[in-house]
Amino acid sequence: PYIAPSMDLSSQTERWATWAVQARNFAKRQNFTDAVARMKLVQASIQEALAEVGDAGDKARVEAHLALANEQLAELEAQYEAWHSEIAERRQHTIDSASEEMSRPIPSPTE
């Protein structure tokens, strides 16, 4: 979102912090898709703010927030990839063992 020159940078910082906490909470529940999406929102918002900031001190603070957001996003993406790979491995194991499972007789309820 656009930061008007009169807008306080601290309100933006609070919003980014809130979104980052939400992303971490999504990750705790293994909802990595939403966690990554939320951190990308944080990153995009910070990049937009960086383009609008003129003061050197504010620019340095926003750049520090962006560096932290990039780091957190990379961590969440790594967790997402590991989670996704684990699911893919389980899926492949199920596919690979399907012929063995299909060769077993179906249990009869009358027995």
C-alpha cells in the first residue's frame, strides 16, 4: 500500500509485523501455502513502501524490514518445499504399493 508523506511509518511497521506473525502461525499449523502467501504480501508491501520513502533514515529502516522479510520468506519457502516433498514421497509410495494391495483378496463380511 502507498505511504502518504504524512503517514506514520510506524503504522506500516506494525501492519508488517502483524502479517509476519500470521505467517508464522500458519506455518506452525503446517499451512505453508498460506504462510508463504502472507510473507509475500509483507514483502510486496515493504517493497512498495521502499519506493515511496524519501528520507535516508526511513529508507534504511524499511530496507532492514525488507531484508528480514526476505529471510523469513526464504525460510518459509524451504519449509513448504520440505513439506511438499514429504507429501509427494508418501503419494509415490502409495502408488508404488498399489499393485501389491490390489493383489490381496477383498475381505468378505460373511467370514
